[in-house]
Amino acid sequence: MYASGDVVKQLRNGDILFIGRRDEQVKIRGFRVELTEIEAVICGLPDVKQCKVILMQNSLQILVAYFTLRSGSNRSPDVDRIREFCKQRLPHYMIPTYFKELEQFPITKNNKIDITKLPMVSDEDHNQRLKDQPENVVEFRLWLLFKQVLLNESISTVDDFFTIGGNSLRAMLLAQRINEEFSANVSANIIYQYRTIRRIAELLNAETNLHSHTCSTRAQVDDAPSIKIDYHS
């Protein structure tokens, strides 16, 4: 069932594909989001001329940011730079999952952006986001936990937990799973603070190394021979 404000596209086989919402205010994972606020932030980058953000709903609710560059700009868009720029200015639930550069926006007869003609997220976009895969055992084990908690198979080690389907309840569940898997003492606050598989893995590795060093130091002290010091020489 579709509601007023839903944007859909009819595929060649006759199926109806739900693209997103036409509203400028949407609700994503329990948060009300002003899409124009995200667009204003992205347009704050000197090279960005125009931006349009939509809520795309498939198996997950994700934000997709489309943008064009100013004429004469000789810089190729750095998606990581744009994402970091957004992270410094927006809450986690307002960070788009995908950023797509366009040469120009499709326009309707009324000279407005035609949302139905915006390109869908492609395999290339998907593969670009998934270029960072687990590099060690800790990252791999965390990667499996992220997929279980988020019910999402398409996760990279640098994806922000809260931009790929995470919320407060899932953060608590993930913390619980991490504690069970690693015999750790991780709280949901750690998930909010570190957010990605890579950063959480670095934290766990640092804690493990610190614990090993502490145990090793204690063992060396315990095994060290006692030395009697005679002050009456």
C-alpha cells in the first residue's frame, strides 16, 4: 500500500518500485529528518552547486544525496570528504548512506527536480561503499555481528552503524553480542562513540594488548627474584 507523497516508478515488467518520499520532512528509524537541512549542509561545500536528498526505502531506509558541481570546478568529488563534512555538522541519523554526483538534475515541466528520473543506486555505488572489507580476525568477527544485528549483508568495515540501519535498540543488542563474542565489557555508548567495525576493532585490539601487557608485567614482577637490601653497610 502506498501513501500520499510516496514516489514510485513503474519498471518494464510492470512492477511498481518504491523510490522514496516527496516530503521534505521524513521519518527514518524513529527520527524526524528535514531533508532540506541535509541539502543545505552539503551545499556548504565550495565545489557543490546543487544537492537533492531523498529517502529510499527498500529492505532498509537509507538516505541518498545527489549533487552537482559548480562549473569550472577541477576537483573530482571525494565522497569520504563529503561524508566527513556531514558528520561534523549533522547527527548520525541524517548522514546519507550514498552520495551520487550528477552532471545535471532531471527537470520537470515545472522546472523542478524530477525525483522519478534520478538514477537508482547502482552496483558500482554499492561496490564502492563495500571496498573496505575485514582485514583481520577481530574485524571479521565484528563484521558477522553487524550483519546479524542489522539484518544486512552489504556492510563494509567503515560504514557508520547508524547510517545503515542501526538505532538505540540495535546498539544495545550489538553491544551485548560483542560482549558475548569477545568476553568484553562494551556498552551501547561505545557503539555511539566508535560507530564502525574498524574503529570498534581498534578499540578491542587496544584493550586486549593493554590487558596482555598488564598480565605480562604482573607475571614478570611475580617471577622476579626478591632482593634484600641491607642499609647497614
